[in-house]
Amino acid sequence: MKLPIVAYGDPVLKKIGTDIDENYPNLEKLISDMFDTMYFANGVGLAAPQIGLPIRLFIVDTGEDDEGSPGYKRVFINAKIVEETGELWSFNEGCLSIPDIRENIMRKPKIKVNYFDENWIEHTDDVDGMPARVIQHEYDHIEGKLFTDKVSVLRKTMLKSRLDAISKGNVSTDYKMKFPNKSKKR
């Protein structure tokens, strides 16, 4: 089932997610619905806060690489990035909760991440390149951070009217969204 994606301005996007356990209700269905939602919106990652749930869960699927090999696909439960290394590199990022805005964001290219998968098997993985970037972006969501928090104060000031418009629903997407400041028609 495709779920609505929460838009910029919703307080859930600024909350630090809480850990969950294997008894979290309907977790398997939630994960399946998150993948359906992400694929429908043409995303490469989706965090639970983006569908209104302040929990430490996100998914990643970078898709096939240029040679047609399978991409990096994982479920991350209660993730913790324990190390980030390498020289900062810039990449133009976007976010399903902030449609129509893309910004160059600096991140380190290598990470070590500890997490549980959907079968509650614990992993500690070394990840680099694009999968590491996507993980860092989604990890920021469960930490209550957005990619726009990483731009300069000047740039954020320049984006303010566009961000306000998104929160009010003045944006067009091919996927369903929930807007925190959309005025109700009377």
C-alpha cells in the first residue's frame, strides 16, 4: 500500500526517532508499504518519520548500477552510524518530503553503521559511495534532521519561501503527501 509522505514543516520530521523492538505492530507490513511508497515516488530511501512515524526505521534501495548489477537494498532498524571517514564530498541531494528542492550537500564517503535488519539480525557494515550517502540522508531523518539543515544560513534564507510553500501544499508531486500547514477549505 502506498502511504502519504509527510511534507516539510511537519513536527514529526524534527523528532528524534525512538527505538523499536521485534514486537512493533505490523512491522512486516509497514516495511512492505514503505518500499511500495518509496518505489512509487521514485525514491532511493525512505525513513519512518517521512510517513509520520517517529521511530528508528528506514529503508534504502539504490537500484541497479550502470552495469545492471543489483543495487544496495537494506532495511535499517534502530540504526546507529558509529563512524564516518574520508574527505567530504558534495552531491546534489533531494528529499521526498521536500519536493522540487535539491541542494549540494557535503558528506563523508565512508561509514560504519550498526543496525538490525527486518529479521532482527544485527549487522555492523562498512559502506561507501552512494549507498553510504543515502544511508546518511535517511539516518538524518531518524535523528530529526533534514538535508536543508546542512545548507548555509544564507542559502536556507533564500529557500524559505519555497519551503513555506511546500508546507502549505503549494507543490505538485506524482505521489500523495500530507501537508502540515495546508489551509482547510471551508
